[in-house]
Amino acid sequence: MAGDQKQERRSNSNEGDRAHQQGTKTHPFWDFWAPVLFTLALYLGIRQMVVEARYIPSGSMLPGLQIQDRLLVEKLTFRTRPPRRGEIVVFNSPYAFDPALRSPQRPSPLRCILVNLPLVSFIPGLANPACDAYIKRVIAVAGDRVVVSPSGEVILNGEPLEEPYVQRFCAVNEQGMSPCRTIDTTVPDASVLVLGDNRQNSWDGRFWPGGPFLPENEILGRAVIRFWPLNRLGGLSD
């Protein structure tokens, strides 16, 4: 009698364990996709809020930044302070904010995130110029009086700006004419003026049809480290 009762208790226990296991077992779909989706969400969260990798697609920042250089762009600094002169910043394309270039309906942040994922940008019809990102250097901040000459040289608050990072200025003829545009203005609140280091070949604030200023809230982050190629690995100095 006692043996039968023990056997029955063991049987009941085994059945309970099997029922518990069956009750907590997930569907095979989630066994595979849950970790994938979690990893993707974590990646997108870090990329959107903390740091992301970017590459240099053009020669507008030569010679300091070469085409295909890979950079880390951190996104925390400008949450606590405004940009400073000399910092290299990554920002939304002028097609996202310039009144003469932007479309009536700006693409959603989700679409722009997807467009900038590896390989996704090659999907026909998904790309949008408003989702692109540009990289330039902050030359002047709110309240600064700034003059940019035909050669691309800068007078900031009445004094010539020392720019050792600029080696390619615009060509100026005997009449003082240049293909590069000039600027003579004061930077408004919550805005900055950004220029490319390669003054003779950079589509920057001098050429934007709606005005030369970049709103601070369009800045995505600050470029701080070049991690590729390895022979130029290191921080980006002002």
C-alpha cells in the first residue's frame, strides 16, 4: 500500500513537471527570432542614442579625413552642451531642413534608420536625400560675426581664424572672383555655421540655397575617433 502511494506521488510529480514544461515552452518561431529581434533592437537603440559608425563618402574634409575613412560618432555630448568651434559634426542632410530643398513631408525617423542599415540602402525606391548625413566642421556658433572670403578664408569676430586643417582654398582670379561663395553675417541663436575643410570642393553653408546656417537640433553627433584604416587609427583633433 505504501509503495503504491509513493509510486503514485512520483507519477503525479512527473506529470506535473511535464505539464509545466509544456506550459512554458515557446513556439519554435520565437526560439529563433526573439534573440535576433532583441539584438537588432539593442543595436538600433545604441546606434540612435549613444554611438554609431560612419564612413566618409566624399573629399569635402580633405586632407584630414580621407574618402572611405571610418569614424565613430558619439551622440551624448550635445545633450548637455551646444557645439563648439572646431568640432567635427555629423548632421542631417540639408534636404531635411533647408527651406529651399526640403520636401513638404519629411521622411519618418524609422525610414531613415532603415535606409542607413547595411545593404538596405540598395533597395530601389527606399533611399531619400533627406535621410543622408553630412560631415563638416563647426566654424562659428550663435552670436558670432563671421565673414568667409572668396577663397574660403574666415574672419571670425573681426579676427582671422587660424585653420591649420585647411590646405585647399578656393582659387581666386586677378579680379578677386572665385567659384566659391562668400558669407558676411551673424550666426543666429540655436544655429551654427559649418564648412568643409576642403574649401574648394565642399557643399556646405556657403552654397545651401535656403541660408548658410545649420540648426543645432539637426546635428546627429560629434565625430571623435577614426577606427579605419588602422594606420590612421586615433582621435580627431580640432
